[in-house]
Amino acid sequence: MTADVGTPVPMRRKGGTVAFVLCGLTLLLASLSFAISVGAVAVPAGTVWGVFLNRLSPGFVEQTWSQGREAIVWNIRFPRALLAMMVGAGLALVGASLQAVTRNPLADPHLLGISSGGAFGAILALLHTGLFLGLLTVPLLAFAGALGATAIVLAVSRFADATSADRLVLAGVAVSFIVMAAANVLIFLGDPRATHTVVFWMLGGLGLAQWDQLIYPLVILCICGAWLVSRSAALNAMTVGDETASTLGIPVARFRLVVFVVGALITGVMVAFSGIIGFVGLMVPHVVRMLVGGDYRRVLPGSALVGAILLLWADIAARTVMAPEDMPIGIVTGLVGGVGFIWILARKRGA
């Protein structure tokens, strides 16, 4: 009790936040190293970072590994692990932001039909149009579908004058059902022999990650994530209520729509490259708030960090549980996320 006398509360919180970030970054780096090391072909951690350093500066480390192992580390596992980190961070950021502007603890990136639109675009490419743009066909059409679904939600909300948080959620759920019905029609009309590809994509997977494609999710995550973090004060106000946010000078309806559009942009890009991955955006913000409190200046960076770590370990499990086969990562996140969220609900009920 006496130890806390004279220590300002903001300073104690700042110290706790710095410790949380440092521990999180250390765990993230260790998780990245382990994710690249494990698999059907085990690679020592020293070899992993030796390959990395030699790629940055050729000849910096004496090469004691084979070309095959270097190809596994650099061409397959490194881009896959980095994509897992970006997808996890992006989905967690969007989930935390949507939970603030909707004041709905069950809000996540799939709430507004964004993932349904992405699924529609991907199914269209996989079963009907073919890869007419090469390997970028599926990501581009999935992204276009996600943005299209978001535009429909915004149009419906304006048509029905549904700019409040609860009505926007209802509009998103309705559009999600409609878009998924259309996607199911595409599956029904497509070639039955190709439906297994669609099913695997809809369950989520990171196996198609490539270096030349990582720039797209990275740029969107950096730009949109930085904007969300810069609006942390407004998100804090939105969690209190529309009236309080309005008295602080925040244009509530417009700000909420902008957050939805930014969330759709992040989710659309992530879904385009990873397929549909559930529960990350729903569960991670709750875990982070339990660790660092409810201030969005800490919740948003913490969510990005924990989301990246969580999806890295989910990918490790997906690659090793049924090795050498890859399990869809959405199965792992659904199982772990569902059990974890039930535990959070039980813990809050006990509190």
C-alpha cells in the first residue's frame, strides 16, 4: 500500500504498458523464429537467422546449409509467417475498432458482410472466371467483393436511415446473409470437382503466401492501422456513448462510417490473401483489455501484437497437427477462439 504512495497512476500505467509491449515483441520474435523452424522438415533456429542475414547481406554468415533448406526457409516459411502476423494484427485491429464504434462486444471483422463479400469474389474466381489475372486473380476479386459488400451495407444504412450503431450492425448482418446466399449459388452452379478448393479457401489458409504479394497487406495495414491508432481518443469517446462523443465534437455518424470503411479495407485485403479466418477479431480485443485496460491508446497496439502472435501459433498448429498435410487455419482459430471466448464469458460472469 505504502509503496504506491506518491507514484502517479498514469506513470504506473505507462510503465505497465511498456513492459507489456516489450514482452510482446520478445514473444513475437521468438514465435516467428519457432514458426519458421518447425514443419515437415525441421530447420535449426541458427540456420533460419543465418539465411535471413545472408539474404540481407550476402556473405555475412558462412553458409553451412543446403540450397534446399534455404529455399524452404526463405521462399516458403518466411513469407507465410509474415503473412500470418499481418493478418492476425489486421483482424484484431478491426475487431477492436468495431467493438468501440458499435459498443457491441460481439463485433468482429465479419460483422458487416465483409468476409462474405470476399468469399463471393474468391468463389467467382475459383469456379467461374479462372485465373485470368494470374495468381493475383483470387486476391483481387476477393478484395473487390469485400469492398462491394461494404458499399452495399453503407447504401442500405443510408437508404433505411440506419446510421446508429445497432441499426448498422443489423444492416451488415442482413447483407451478409444475402451475399453468402449468392456465393452458395455460385458454388451450386460451379464444377463439383473444384469445390474442394473453394472449401479450403473459405476455411482459411496461408500456404499461398509469396514475397511479391506481401507488399499489399503490409501497406494497407500500416496506413489504416496508423489512422486507427491516431483516432484512439475518438474511439475512447465512442465507447461511452453517442451523446458523450457528440459533446466532445466528434461527428458520430460520419466517424462510425469511416471506421467501417477502413475496417472493410483492412479485412478485405487480409481475407483476399488468407481466406476467411474467424474469432481473431472477436477474441483478441477482449484478451488485451483484460491485460492493459480499456484505453484504446493501449488496446489497439496491444491487439495488433497479440493478434499477430495468436495467428502465428495457430499456423504452427495447422502445419504440425496433421503433418505433412496443412490443416485449414480457420479450424484452429475457430476451435481455440470458441473455447477461449467461452472462458472469457465465464470469467466475466464470475466477476
